[in-house]
Amino acid sequence: MSEQTQRSARELTARELTTQLGEQVSRLMREEIALARAEMFANARQAMMGGGLFGGAALAGHTAWLVLAAAAIAGIAVVLPVWAAALIIGGVLVVIAGVLAMLGRQRFKRGVPPLRMTTDTIREDVGEIAGKVRR
């Protein structure tokens, strides 16, 4: 161990304490930035994988929806003219799309803030530093 690390905190000069504080804060900031990067990378990777799967599901669902709409039009066309059947089904689809858009907008506004782990550790670090400064 070096001579400086063997001395107690009471024996250190203000300059030495300031230097140590600067080094510790610098190290802490580097560690927090590394944590934020790792957390963002993990979140982005999961979001990309989920987005790809969501895209495939959307394509299959859209195709199925078109087939079902055509079948509904054909079924109603037995009783009404084809144009009236298509108009009825089109109107129902517009109402469904509007309701889904409003629900999606509400959910989107309630999004989760990113970097939850990083902000939690920063709060802990600030609390710990504040507690030591008060002593």
C-alpha cells in the first residue's frame, strides 16, 4: 500500500481529499454511463426482436382480416346488393379502427420511462454521498 492510503482520512489535506473525491466521482460517473449503455443495448435488442415478430403477426393478421371482410361482404350480399354489403362492412371496420386508435393513444401516453435501473442507482449514489457529506 502507498503511504497516502495508509494514512487516515483525518490526516489527509484538503487538496488530497479533493483529489480523491474527484477521482471517485469520475469513476462513479464512468460506471453509471457503462450501466446506462448496457441497459439501453439490452432494451434495444429486445425491442428489435419484438418489433420483428410484431411485424410478422401484423402482416398475417391483416391478410386474415381482409379475407374475413370479403367473406362478410359475400355473406351479406346474399340478402343485399354487393355495394350495400361492402358499405356496411366498411363502416363497421372504420368504427373498430377508431376505437383501437383511441385505446392505443391512451396506452402510448402511459409509456414507461427508459433507464429505470440507471436512475435508481444514481439516486442511491447521490443519497449515499449526501449522507457522507453531512457527517
